[in-house]
Amino acid sequence: MSTTEERPPEPPARSDRNHWYWLLLIPIIVPLIPMLYNGTDPTLWGIPRFYWLQLLFVVLSVIVTLVVYRQTRGR
């Protein structure tokens, strides 16, 4: 019987602990602000604010996701 105790291997370092991931909260939180939707003015090419603002949020989400991806991908 061996007197040396074998230790279990250490788990790999977590790769999800990066401050860039906090930016992903922006596309989640910003559409939840009701003041942004309260009204129809201004209109953009005859489209009320609610509709063009939704499309703006899609573009914002894509940009934020792209920035986070580029900053956190493995080299």
C-alpha cells in the first residue's frame, strides 16, 4: 500500500470570467426602459418611434455582441 496520497487533477481555469461579458447586459436592459416607448413622436420616414426603436435595438444588440465576441475569442 502506498503512503503517498494522489491529488485529483485541478479543474481547468474558467474562461467565462471576463469583464467584456458585462456589455451583454446592455441589449437586455435598454429595451426594458419604458420611457423610450412612451409616445409616437418623433417619427422616422413616417414610422412611429416604437417601431424604429425596435429595429435600432436589433442593430445595437448585434454591435455589442460582435464587440464582446471579438474581445473574448481565443487567440
